Amino acid sequence: MEEWLLSAVMAMYLEENTVITTAYGNTGFEVNVGMHQGSGLSPLLFVIVMEAISSEFRIAYDLVVIADSEQQLVTKT
């Protein structure tokens, strides 16, 4: 993952606060772990991480290599 993207995501969660409203008033506190509930960023981060992990294990079952000679075929693979 590129550093600028990681920095942007980290900045979104820096000093994150939330407020809970009850019958007795509001209670605010800092959130130090987890993702924002309902955040569209959560599935995006999942896809980015899975893409990075799975890129090491890709297997092409339908790959076709075209060459004019056997020697050219060997050099392409």
C-alpha cells in the first residue's frame, strides 16, 4: 500500500470522538480502536488488503502464450 494512502486513512481516525445521548444527557469519549460504524471505508479497506494479499497467489488457468517458435515460447514463459 502506498504511504500517502495509509497516511490519509490514519488521519481520518486520528483523535476520533463520539457522543452517546441518553435520557440523562450526553456522554462523549474518544474512540481508540475499530472502524466508524456504517463507514464506507471499511469494505474498501478490506478489498485493498485482500488484493494485496492475493496478488502473491494468483494462478491463471486460462493463460495463452503465443510465439512464432519454440525458442521464443521458452523465453516468454
